Amino acid sequence: MKKIKLILSLLCMLFTPPASIYAQNTSTYVDTVLFTKSGTEPQKAYVSHKQGDVNMLDDGEDFVMWTHHLSSKMPPAKITKGTLTITLKDDSDIPLEYFFAFSEDFRFDYDKFHDTFSYDVDVAYLEDGAFTVKLLSLMGDFFIVRSELVVEYVPK
Ligand SMILES: [Ca+2]
Ligand SMILES: [Ca+2]
């Protein structure tokens, strides 16, 4: 009898992975928003813009604002990490061009124009399934091509 118990407990150990394996069982979801002259793809990502074409940030504090919607495509999950990557494009017509990106978690990035930048977002602001970002041109003019929100999560 003792032997059977021992074999059973050994079997249990073999087939029950330690808790740490569950903790590493994360999935990744990528939400991509593309920008066009007249709006965004998907359309519902568009929130507002100041002037002219939606995807063109004109010289003089033009802006575009959009929302990444996660909840429709993601299963209920505990989100563990979020990274926002924004891709810009410019014709280098003005020597000094600056962008300012500001998101609903109060994090921001401000820099001289370059093609791609990314930063980690506060996961607490992703829990409602929506994440809003605003991009401004502080100096110069350039295009926004895409915004990508990569979310790592553990399914519930
Ligand atoms: Ca514009
Ligand atoms: Ca420019």
C-alpha cells in the first residue's frame, strides 16, 4: 500500500507542472492602426485631428488622436506588458522637426524626428481594453504611418 502511494505521488509530481510554468504561459496580441489621408484603418480607431489630412502632421502643432481597441479580439486576460511603437515618415524638408507623443497613461516621448520610436505603457490603463494616444508636430511637418500596440497577457 505504501508503495502504491509513493508511485502515485511520484506520478502526480511528473504530471503536475510547477506553478512557475503557468506564470510563463503568456500570449501576445498585436493591435495595429494604419493612418490614411481621411482616417484610420480600422476606422473606429480614429478619435480626432486638428487640420488637413489625418496622416499628415502639419507645421504648427497639428495633431492626430487615436484609440487602440483590444477587448473585441482578446480573450479575458491579465495583461502583463504593453509596448507602443509608432512609425513616422518625413521628406526632410525642414532641418529641425520635433514630435510629441502623449498617451492616456501620462507617458510621453518627445524627440527630434526619427522614423520609429517605442515605449512601454502602464498596463493598468490597458485593462479596460482601450488605449488612446495623441501625436503632435511641435516643429516641422511629417506623416504618421502606423501605431502598433503589442500586449503580453496571461489568459484567465
Ligand atoms: Ca493633419
Ligand atoms: Ca517635414
